[in-house]
Amino acid sequence: MAADAPDALPAGSDRAARDPLRLGLLAGSLLCLLLVGLAHPSVAAPPLGPAGWVPHLPDLPLRGWVVVALQVAGYGLGAAALLRGLRVPSRLDVPWAAWALVGGLVLLTVPYGTADHTNYAAYGHILVEGGDPWVTTPQDFGPDRITSAVQPPWEDTPSVYGPVATGLMGLSALVGGELPRQVVWVWQVLVVAAWLLGRVLLLRLTGDRESVDTWWTGNVLVLGAGVLGAHVDLLATTALVGALLATRVRGVPGALLAGALAGVAASTKITAGVVVVVLAWLYLRRGMEISSSEDHQRADPHTSAKGVGSVTKGVRAVTKGAAGMVLAVVLAGLAVAVPLHLWAGPNVFGQLLTASDGVSYASPWRAVYTVLDLGVAEPSARAWVARASAVLCVVLAVVLWRRLPGTDSGPQRLLLVLVTAYALGAAYVLPWYALPMWAALAWWVADGGRAPRLLTALVVQGAVVAIGYVPGRVRIPEDMATVTLAWRMVVVPLVTAIVWLLVLRPGRLPGRGRRGSARG
């Protein structure tokens, strides 16, 4: 499918029919999740005060277990829609206007599932008022409408976000003014715009509307955790995709643009900096392909010494050119990231180091940490877990690289391997941390990647993790906390550990694949 006509669909026998069941499951999922966003305040959505000039529908009087049931149903139906699409070939065939309508409906709701958006508003407010959000906590800044809206346990935590993310939070605070709901709504506009822009960029990158709308636009694990939760990770993922698309621009200008966008992605959230590795791989691989092509066009090296010298010079020139492109990526990335981090100050790095040893309840590593904590000091236990989880991420990446079906070693496969290994193996697990993985899946599947069992496992594990963070607030009724924490601390780690075993067990991951075209 041509990249310059991303919304075109194949016709005739090449076009699969719509599946009413799949569409119904997706529609039901969206309805449930949108209803939760209209219940404000609730056990899922912290209070944001008066709406001010924010467009909104009347708050629904949904409380307690009703909200939890709607959230769980939303994630369950959405995951079922994804699994149905894996089992029964069909097309979503959803027009652009429908996704824009979904984005508009999201802007009539309040974010829920966590209270992170109250943190974003506070950090932006602190920045606009002349404070340093990487040092000053909402509690330290002093009570006002915006900082007082921050929920536990984040009142005494400074920003852990990059300078681009924090700058956009400041923009939201500047436009939103003194009302928390207004500031949060401006942030929602940025998130919804990033989600829709991500669709456009992925369509241009892949040329495959079905893959993009399955794994990104209509994926409940992106919509629920990323868009309706209004998480910064969605902005970072969109910048990451933009960096990949920039490689379509030929020559050094493309490499510079890709590097600059990679710097933006990493300066939004540091983990998005993995795209630099993929960009380097892409340019080096592209250079090897050009070199191989030129070998065939030159004189046969077995016929004369002149032929051998010609091929050798050609290979050297192409290799030097590929290295130059990688250097351009790195320099452009640094040219963006370094000034931004100098503006933010050295404390941004301190907060990143502090956050790097977190161990979430939803991770199997929590059990390891608990055992270690019995015999060693807490900092040492966290350090050991951080090291062990890093090793596991590397092992998962190597195994996935070797066992994914097909022989293609293109950037699609590399990105999927790296972000999936992190999403599965990291010690600190949150549903929205997997957003780069879903974008990578859209790219990989569009390029011909097939691994039904792995995709099924990722969907199930993703849904289980998402449900583990329902309703998403700390202060909830005791009976609800007992049930939700039991799911988070027992079911989620168990399912994740099973996926580890599925990936690590000997043998090839079942599925079929072809050598991709490496259109990136």
C-alpha cells in the first residue's frame, strides 16, 4: 500500500470483510471507558474542582464498584476485540472522522486511572510561577488550587519528567490558568492531538491502515491507559514514531531531522531514547543493502584486480556514508537534548536516578525484592533488583530477536524486540509504559510480522496489567483496595511470569513471517 495514500484500502478480493462482533466489542469497550470518564469525581477520577471554561457533559453519578466494573468491562471488551482480530481476519475500516469524534468525546471527560494528570498540572504551575519542578514538590510550593489537587503519594515528589514534557506541562498551566480542571483539559488536548498525530505518522510509516488502527488507534490498551489516562508516555511515543518517519527524507537532512526528533522523544521521557539505537541500525543496514546492490552492478571481482579494487572502494564509501548518517543522528539528538537539559538544570538527572530503582507491586520482581529486603538494606535490595531486571530485559531482547518468526533483521523487528523486552522485564510496571510496544507492533505487523501466540500473550498480559491498576487511585474503600491490590500483587505478576516462560522456553515462537521490506 502506497505511503502517500495512507487511508487507501485494498479493493476486491484483497479486502477482508468487516467483522460485526469485533466492531461491537470495540464499540462496547469505548462506551464503558468513556462513561467512566464522565463520572467525576469517583474512585477512578480524582476531584478537579469547577470546570471553568472547559467544555464538558454533566458529571454522571457513578460511584464505587459501578465505576470499577465499567473499567474492567472496558478493558476486557477491548482486549477481546484485539484477540478476535487475531483469530478471525477482518478489517476495522474505521474512517478518519470516527477517530476524530472519539478524540472529541475524550475531551468531554476527565482523565482517570491514575492521578498523574494532577502532578502534571502542579509541575507546570510550579514552572510557570518561577519554581524548579525538579526540586520543588507540590507540597513544598505552598497550598493553592492546583498544587492542592495533587493526590497521594505524589504531594512530596518532584518531577521525574524530561524538559520537553515539563515544558508542555508549563504551557498547559499557562493557558489553563488557576483552575486545575482547565489546566488538565489543556493537557488532554495535547495528548489527544498526539494520539491522532501518532496515527498519521504511523500510516505514513507503514502504509497499512488496518495494522495502525488495530494496534494503535483502536487499541484499548492505548486508548484506555494512554489517551483517557492522559499520560505523558503517549507524547514520547509519538515523537519516537516521528523520528522513524523522518528517515524517509533522504540524505543528511533526513538523518538530522530523525536525530532531532529522537532528542525530543528522549527529552520527553528518557526511555523513548531507545529510538536512537533503531535509527543507527536502520542507517547501517541501509548502507549494507546499498553496498550489496552496488556489488552486483560493478565489474565481476573475479575477472580482474581492477574489479576487486572497484568493489572495495565502493564498500568503503558506502560504509563511511552510513557511519556519517549515524553520526548526524547522534549530533542532532544531542543538539536538541543538551540545551534542553541545561535549561532544566542538573536536578533532572537526580530525579531520573531516584526513579530508576522503583519496584512496582504488579511486577514479579516485587517478590524478589521482598525476599532480598529480609536480608539486606532496602537500598541494596532495590539496586540488586534493578540490575537483575536489566539483565532479564537483555535476555528477553536476545531471545525475541532470535525466535521471532521470519528472517528479517530490519528496524521494525529491532524496535519491537527492545520495547517489548522492557515492557515485560522492567521492575517498575505500569500499563502506559507499554505504549511504544503497541506502536512498534503496528509497524512490525504492517511489514509482514506474524507471531499469533506472542501477540495473544501480549494482549492478555497487557489487559491483565491494565485491570491491575483499576480503579487507579490510592484513597479508595477498604474492601475495594483488598480486591484490587490482590489482583495487582498476585494475578498480574503471575501472568507476567508465564509470559516470561513463554518467551524464554526453548523453541521457536509459533507463527509465520516473511522477510519484511524494511520500508523504514
